[in-house]
Amino acid sequence: MIEQPPRFSDLESVRNSLADVNYLADDGIAGVVYLADRLGKPVLVEGPAGTGKTQLAKSVAEIAGARLIRLQCYEGLDESKALYEWNYKKQLLRIQTEGDGASWNEVEDDLFSEEFLLTRPLLEAIRSDDPVVLLIDEVDRVEVETEALLLEILSEYQVSIPELGTVEARQIPLVFLTSNGTRELSEALKRRCLYLYIDYPDLEREREIVSMKVPGVDENLADQVARIVRSIRQLDLKKNPSVSETLDWARTLVLLGIEQIDAKTAIDTANVLLKYRTDIEKVVKEFADNPVELTATDT
Amino acid sequence: MTVTDPITAPSSDQPLLGLVSGFIIELRNAGLPVSLTENLDAMEAVTHIPIEDREAFKYALGATLVKNHSHWRAFEVVFEVYFSLRGPEYEIVDGAASGDPSDDEDATMPGEGQAQGGGGGGMSALTPEQLAEMLFRALMNGDEAMLRALARQAVMRFAGMEPGRPVGGTYYLYRTLRNLELDEMLDRLMEAARADAPANLTQLEERLERDEFSDRLDRLKLEIEAEIRRRLVADRGVEAMARTLRKPLPEDVDFMHASREEMVNLKKAIYPLTRKLAVRLARKRRHGRKGPLDFRNTMRHSLSYGGVPAEPKFKFPRPAKPEIMVVADISGSVAAFARFTLHLVYALSGQFSKVRSFVFIDGLDEVTGFFEGVEDIGHAVHRVNMEADVVWVDGHSDYGHAFGVFWERYGKDVGPKTTVLILGDARNNYHASQSWILKELQHRSRKVFWLNPEPKAYWDTGDSIVGEYGTWCDGVHEVRNLRQLEGFVENLV
């Protein structure tokens, strides 16, 4: 393992610098980021969609002054997209230009050198000289077998390339994996990571997030927004409003110049917050003084 | 497993590590899978954390030891038990001697501290009415410190805790809450809120106020619970408390013996479970790689390699989707199980070419219609319980008669593609078994499976005749909890 000076001096500094880049971390988030740095371990971030999992990685990159390298996972992701690939076309050219002059051994050695290697996000992250934050986004989308690709890099910070040998990290990157929990990740992967669950924020934090992220919102409106969203989340909905949807809603209200949210405004703009018709109907039923016909609410 | 007592026998040079390892053993006892590497990580993590910061300590342990969010609750309970008595601010305070409040301490530890602030001192002198009034005002203003102090006072006064008395925490909780009359408190708070408001509250405002107050009341309840737990731990010791508080994880809760609270948790757990299962099954279907060589496709791709078939292409197998008939006993004892299974099967209906469902007690009714074109499966399951016509004579399970009806009315619909799932404990109340029907069904269908929510040890005891029916099934499975149900359904598709 490479020794490197810790990025953050203490817990409080993590929290404050995250707040400086407009990311409000609670105790758990700040603590895990701090530990990830100290222990040199990747962080697996789970939680409902739209609670700022990806944003966390971006913000940490910003405060650490590091480059963010992102690997977006999808079904069918493989080695050649995640780790490295040999540049076949270039290799072919090399063979053709060689002609008859060179011996087989020379050509072979030459063909599998770094010159012909195309680095993909994971290899790039560990070969980088400058500090990086590696974000492996939506890791639950890859198949269980593909997860194994990640194991070496997550625990040893190295990549083994059969033809070339082992590439070791020049510095230990901060690694964030995010998952929306569509499937259970393998034990092997979880064991190598610190685990962080980011849930919907509580009332106060949500209010602060709204005040911080939405320009032109006043305290009073932010408070109302947060309170209404909390009440909506308590209903049994198909999809709860996420933080990003809360922010969209607050922005909408600011644009419309609304200062006091009444039931009618809330219902008229509910389609920003909720994405299913049945959910909107349910909210209308719960909140309206005299339930309006839904057709009127589709603005 | 040897259980180290973390209080009396910590390794002398590193008391903290001894404590953490005791804590981890208790986590394992509670059913959380903690591996050796995670154990080591936790040990290392706590050395980086300022030890007086309780929240940070908790999250450090959580991040390294708990890798599944549904286990977090269990972790918290063990944590509270293990670390509730540590640190001077957690000493049990009796009567008025509530210690001298030091405010700087409170500042470093948000959410902690004790009977500080207004009224911490002379509370025991108050009459119950005054106490209720203080509680009312604290709830009205959302005064956290005050609520905490009042929670302690309430436990001291109403719970009637006696050392060594073998009663569970819930009993004390019940006693305390009954004396505080919190339901009426909510009404009072709402009235006060209405009186304070300049105009009439709209339904929205009313709703928001109510949610706010319920939230504060919930927090008060949590405080009371924590206080009771602290006192119990002080009385009985960590090990004993950890044992009594040990609860099965949501996926291990027995369907037939779930408490009301566990039922609520189960219902919450079933939705993410079905989603995960659906994704996994859809994936499995697409990614079977055992298909035969697709000659045409391979030739087509060989063109870009100058006619050399460098990249063999394979056909994807497309297994036929099974057709499912669910026949479920919904009499009292096994109703919960039938509900969960119906829920799961319909949530996965995309994986089957056709799903039909029937419920019975002693009569039988088809309920497929309830689920058609419905988005909310939970609601449909509820309707099944309310509206299905399943009682023939007396409303005691009669498998024989129910199967008879099924055979007569729907037997002709069972074909070689149909998989029949029968759910029930096969407790037939000594009626005729009519097991020849199952024999015929097995003959005619693809597979017949029986899912029994009873523990295997109870099968064929008393009026259970699962053995007789089982002779004519392709498999009889014990399905007592979500974990087993998930496993079965995955294999079914």
C-alpha cells in the first residue's frame, strides 16, 4: 500500500468543506467520507434515487481538488469498457508496417506494450498521477459476474493485465460506488467497501438544502416546501418525491412568484414533484379542501 | 459461541478493542453477517474517530459492519444496549439529583446530554397535572431538551420499574405511555394550533401541523423507550438485555407468528424484494448463454473480418414462460402467508405468460379479476380478503371440498403448460382429503407445488395431511419467511 497524507484533517473539516461546495452532509455522510480517506477504502453508497449519491462523489472531488473519473455502469459492461482494451487496429498496422525484417519475438513484445493499450476509466483512475476521485455509478446495473472485475481494483488498487503485468496505483484514489438497490450486491463487493445509506433527509436538513440550492427562496417558503414534502412522503406512494424533485418544485414556486403555498398551488404544481398519476390523485385527495378534478391539475 | 463480557473482561491494554469485539459478537448473535475483514475494519476505523463523539463512533461502526440497510435497525438496538451506559452523561439519575448541566458538553454532542435546561432540577416536585402541562408546552414549541428531560421524568414516575423484575421493556413502555395519554395530547395540540392561527386552518395546514406534532410525539416515544432501555441495561447487564431485545431480521420473520409491528415491516420489505426479484429474473432470461450457434448471424459478422468467422454469435435461448395457477388457503392462520405469496406472484406477473388465482377456505372462488389492470397490488390483495366468496358451510378449512370445486369448475383449464401452486398448511379439520384430485392435476399439469408455511416438524401432526397430498406434488416446500419465499419463486421461473 502506498502511504499518502490524509486529505482531511478531521471530521468537522470534511463537513465544513462539503458545506462550502453546497453539499449539506449529515453526521453519517461526513463520517464515512472521512473514514474512507483514513482507511483507504471505497465507499458503497445506497439509497433511494435522487438523494444526492452521485452528487456526493462530485462534491468530494471538488473539495479534495481531484479530477472526477466516472464509470457509468450498465448491463453488458465488460472488461474492455471498464478496465482496458488493446488497440487492435493499431496493432494490426504495426504488424503490417513491420514487413519481414523483425523477428517474431520483437514484434510480440512490441505489440503488447503500453503504447497499444487503451485505458478505460478504472485503469485510468489508478494510473493517474494527479489526485482523482473514482465514481462507479449505479453498480447494481451490472451482472453479478461483472462485479468481479471491480474486486481487484477495490481491494488492492491494482489492475492485472495478462500480457503486461500488474499496474499498481500511483496514489490511492477515493472511490465511490453508488447503487439504487435494484439487486443485492455480492458479499465480496460489500466486504471491501464502507457502507453508507443516504435516506431522504429529515425536515431540517431538507429545508437547509432548499435554502442553499434554490436561489431566491426565502426561509418561509423553504420551510413550507420541506414540511409539505415530508407529509407527502408519509403517504404510501408508488414513488416518493426525491430531493432533486423537491428542489425542482421549490424552483418552480419561486419562478411563479409564490410566497405562501396553499392547497391549490400545491396541487397545481404537484406534477413537478410526483411522476405517477395515481400518486398525484392520492395527494390531491389528502390535501385538497374540496378535491378538484384531476384534469384541471395537469398544467 | 463464547460471549466475552465487554464490561468485566476487556483486554486490559486495549479496552476499546475488547468492547468492540464484544459488540461484534452480539451483532452476529443477532443474525447480522459480520465477516472477519469487516471486524478488522471496524477495529481500525474506531482508532481514527475521536472517541468522545458518540455519533461518529456509531457511524464508524455502522459503515464498516452493516452492509445492508434493512439490518440497520437491529444494529441500532445492539448499539444502544452496548453503549448506552458509557460516559458520565448517561448515568442514571434519580429524583431531583439530575446532575449539574454543563452546556458546553451539550454543544459538542447534539442530540445527547440529559435533563438540562429549564426545569431539569426540581421536576420531581411537580404534580402530574403540571407535568402534563409542561409536556404540552414542550411539544407545542418543539423544545428538544425539555422533551428529553420530561421523558426521563415520565419513566421515573410512571413506569414503576423495579430492579430484578422479569418484565420486558414493552410493558414499562406501555405503562408510561398510558399515563401520559398521548392520543389526547395530539388533539389538544391541534386545538391549540387552531386557536393560534389567525384564520381557519385549511386542510393542508391542518395536515402539516398534525404531521409536525406526530413527529414530535414519535420523538418523545423514542426518548422514553431509550430511557427505559438504559435503565434496564443498568439493572440487568448488557448481555441479558441484548438477548431479550434480539429480534429476527425482517427476512427471517415467521409469517404465521409475526407481531403487528413485524407485519408492518414485512409489508415494507416485500416491495423492494419483488422489484429486486423481477430485475434478477428478467436478467436471467436475457442472459442465458447456453444457446446454440447462430450460423446466419455469425456469417453476417464475418464479413467485416474478410469472411473469417472470427466472432461466433449465439442464439439466445428463450424459455417458455410458465402459466401459473395459485390456489391459496386464506383461513385465519395462514392468511398472511397467502397474502404475501399472492403479492409476490402478481408483482412478478410479467415473468409468467398467465396468472390465475383462486382462494378458498371451505368453498373456492376465483379472484384473478381483482388483480387485472390494477396498479396497486396491495389493494387488490385487500379486496380478495374482503370480497372473495370462500365460505361454503362453516368457514373452517376444507381442502377436500375446495379441491373438488376447483376440479369441477376449472380442472379443464389446467394444461401441460400450467404450474399449479397450492398454498396452505393442509390442516383439513378431519374432512375427506380428496387427494385423487391432486393426482389428476399432477397428471394433467406441468408441475404441482405445495407451499406450507408451517415448520417441517409440525407436518402431519394433528389434522395436517400434507404428507398425503404431498405424494401427488412435484415438490412440497416449507416457506415460513420472506427469504424462503424469495428462493422458491426464483427457482420457479
